Amino acid sequence: MRAGAAFELAADLGYDGVEVMVWADPVSQDVSALRRWSRRTGVPVLSIHSPSLLITQRVWSPDPEVRLRMSVDAAQELGARTVVVHPPFRWQRRYGDAFGDLVDELEETGGIEIAVENMFKVRPPGGSRTSRVSAFRPSIDPTDVGFRHYTLDLSHTAAAGMDALALAERMGSGLAHVHLADGTGLPKDEHLVPGRGIEPCAELLEKLVNSDFSGQVVLEINTRRSPSAAQRSRDLAESLLFARLHLGQ
């Protein structure tokens, strides 16, 4: 979904704010344009998702360190508290070696939480039904390394066959950000409406309510296959209702 349409839908449906995924959409890359959309709709930018996907490796810069630094700058300018970033890819050796120190530096100097996200393994081209490889170093689980802040993505835990509640326990007080979605357990990033898959979405939200969690819960569902704009709106409204119900709002 284009950034402008996301701001408008968020306003229409009563969302508290948006997370901006920086990708090919020119508006998502333009802080001034994002600020205009935010002011026009009254919807704040709560978080920035750094361009760390395979398809965004040349957005802003081919250098992943520059992209992360620019994400922090964008968050500061837009008043967002969090930057979401994926762990380094296996082939990003220099970036990977310096990643932990870079995250620490940017958090200390920028005043922004950099929440490293859990990922999942994928089936390699030509691989068997059960073969999986990781594109990330050193692990799909950021708690294996240890960071100050984490993002827990429930679509990714489904794809990884990972226990989301156990992951939340490992993240502990570092859990700063949740990508609320669902999955069926297939080894792909489904981002279903919460409640339509196998993940303990409701249980996790209720657990957060009963803890000292003070972070953000962001709905991250895939609406690209929605047959109509009306169905897209219904899916987003259902997702928001699910979140509010289980967060006690």
C-alpha cells in the first residue's frame, strides 16, 4: 500500500498512528512528504521500518549502515520513537561485524529505540519440502546476539516454527515493538489478519497487558490480495478491533 493511502485509511478507521516501511514508494522515502501526510490526516508516524528488505537494498543508499542512519534521522524528524531493522544478511560481512556497535551508537546518540526483528528461514531454490536456509547472520533470532530493544513479528514466528511466547520471554524487558499478524506455519511471510492463523496473537497481547510492556503494537497485515478496497478496509478494521479487544482498550 502506498504511504498516502495508508495515512488516509488509518485516519478513516481510527488507528493511533502508522509505521512507515521505507521502500520503492517515493513518499515513503521523503520525510517532508510524510510530514505533510501526517499533518493532513492527523495521523502520527509512530515508527520507521528501515529499508532492510531484499527489495530495498538500494533505497536511499546501497550501504546498509547509511540506510540505518537515515532511518534514525527520519524517525527524529517525524517524532517517531522506534526504528525497526532486520538483522544483517549473511553476505553483508562488514556491516554484520559492526552491527551491534552501530545499533548501540545510534541509540545512545539519536535517542531512538532501534528494535531488531526476529526473522525466519526459507526453502532454498530447488530444495526439498523440509530444507531451510537462513539468509541472516548470525541468526534469525536476535536474542541469540543480544540487543537493547527487539521487534517481535508474529508472522515471522509462524514461518520459522518458533514459539512466540517463549521468544517474548527471551526478549524480556527489551521487547519494545510488536508486529501483530498471523500465519499458518508455512515457511513464508504471510502476514494474515490476527486470529486467522495458528499464532497465539490474543495470548501475547494479553500477556503484554499484564506485564510492564510500554512499547508499540503495530498491525502488519498483507492486503495486496484483497479483492476490493472495501475488503481491505474490512480486514484492517477487523485487525484493529482484535488488537484493541485483547489489549483491553
